[in-house]
Amino acid sequence: MQLNRPQAEILHKMLSHWESSGLLSAEKTQELKSSYTVRSFDWKMMARYCFIIAILLGVAGVVATFADRGLIRFFQSLVDRIYNAPNFILAVLCAVISAVFYYFGEKNKQAQPSRIFTNEGFILLGATFTAFTAANLAAMAGTGDIYYITVFLIASLLYLALSLKFKNALLWLFTLISFTVWLGVVTGVLTHWKAYFLGMNFPVRYILIGLILMAVFWRTRKFSWWKGFYPISHFYSLLLLFTALWASSVFGNTASFERWSATSQWHFWPWALLSTGAAVVATYLGSQKHLLQLRSFGIAFLFLNIYTRCFEYFWDSVPKAIFFIALAVSFWLIGRRAEKIWHLDLNEKRGLENQKPDKEGA
């Protein structure tokens, strides 16, 4: 049981008084005192909300600024000058700005490593201007397909170099995102943006890409220089794979949106079975091997697949009132089950904590 500090102090004094009065034994008093904890203030959550509020207020400040007509004319002229500047000059300007953000982010990280949100905020701003740098450099190569291939390739290389230099997981995540988008663009350009690449549409392609990334990351997980990047890499590959599996369960391997719209969803049941089966296997292996992240992905996408199938197969045939009531009951049952599991885990944890003094005394 969790209590706030005043409540805990009152209860502590009462138990001590009852012990001194002979109403409680020392063992019972200690048992009762160990049955509650003092609820601490969640400063981490407060910091997160403060940064979110700061961003929202900053947006409001920008909106208020542009409500001033004099400032509007000033910014319009400034934007025109910047927009008409050569791409090389813009790339250099964005690179300098991103370098400033990276510098302050790393400097603050070394001086005050506990300020995670502030430090990562600087890194995120630096990563944003790195993307602008890549966009302006790619614009020098041309337009159309060459631009899209170049921009994501340059972004991948820049983020890769920066993530290795700063040993930063956030920058490595941007590397992975840029690289996987680049792979999609390359397969699209090679087929002149037709539906299939080696017989696969985009969702099915990313199933293959996700599997390859998972295999590579798993094989290299024990490398010493790689350990800091492995958790985010494993998370990203799982997210990419299961998202692609879920998208394939909805769209199958169809060539176009028009063809998909004209096809009954029952024709995609093999893909739905594949996606649901993968979620079941992930849940089972994660539970058996004590792989929490794999189990969490399996459970999340298992429920996502189940509810997606409900909408696909029963939305048109079942009265809406019954449909939503059935969904509400299912969520209520899941919540009941989750609550029981939570209480079992909590009681087990308390039991282990209560056994610690006995073991120490023995």
C-alpha cells in the first residue's frame, strides 16, 4: 500500500505507540510497517510535462508573433531571402546550426547527465537541422527520383557518423529510419514506382527488411562497441517487422488501392493468419525465454490483429450497438485479467521483500 508522507508519518507514530503500549509485538509492528511505502513525487513525469508545456507555449508564442503584421512582413522578406539562397549556402547554414545544438547537448550531458530531457532536446533539434542539411545537399543533385534517393542516403550517412561520434541512441534511431526509408525508395525507383519489387508490394518488402535487420542485430548483439545501440536497434526492428506484418494482414500483397478496395477482406486471411501467428509465437517465446520486449510486442500486436479482424469482418454485418458493446466487454475482461496479474506480481514482490530480513537474520 502506498501512502503520502503525512499519512505515513501518522501511521508510523501510531504503530510505534501501540508497540510501546504493549498492544503490538515488535515482530507484528515491523510486519505492519513493511506493508506500506511512502509515495514519492514523480519528478520525472513532471519534467516531461513541463517540457511538453514549454513546447506548446513556444508554438503559441510563434502563432502570436505571426499575428503581428509588422513582424509578418519582416519574416516574409527574411524567408524570401533565405529561400532564394543557393542550396550549398543553406546546407552550410543548417550544418552550423545543427553543430551548435550538438555542442550544447553534449556539453550539458557531460556537465549534468541527469537532465535527460534537456540534453536529448538539444540533440533532437540538431538532428532536425541535420535533416535540413541533407535536403539542401540532395537538392544540388537534382529533382525527382535522384533527389529522393540522395536525400535519404545523405541523411543516413550523416546520422551514422554523428551517432558513432556521440554514441547517441537517438541519432542511431534516425539512422535506422533514414536507411529503411532509403531502401523503400530504391526499390520503388528500380521498378519505376510500379506495384511489385521481386513480387512484393511495400508492406511485404518491409517484412523482409525487418527480418533481415533483426537477424543482423541479433548476430552482432555481443560486440562491445554495439551494446549501447542494440536495445534501440532491437526495438526498431521489432516495430518495423510487426507493423509490416499488420499492414500486410490488412492490404495483403495487392498492387493498388483500387484493387484492394474491390477485393473482399476474406481473401487476405492467409496474411492475417501470418500476422496473428507471428504475434502468438512472439508472445510464447518472450514468455518462455523471459524476453520482455518480445513478449510485449507479441501481446500488443496480437490484440491489434484481433480487433482489426473484428472491424474487417463484422463492421458491416453486425449492428453497431452490439459491435461496440462486444468490444467494451472484451476490453473490460482484458482489464480484469490484467488487474489480477498486476496484483499477483505485486503480492509476489511484497512476499520477496518480506523474506529478505528473515534471510539476513538467518
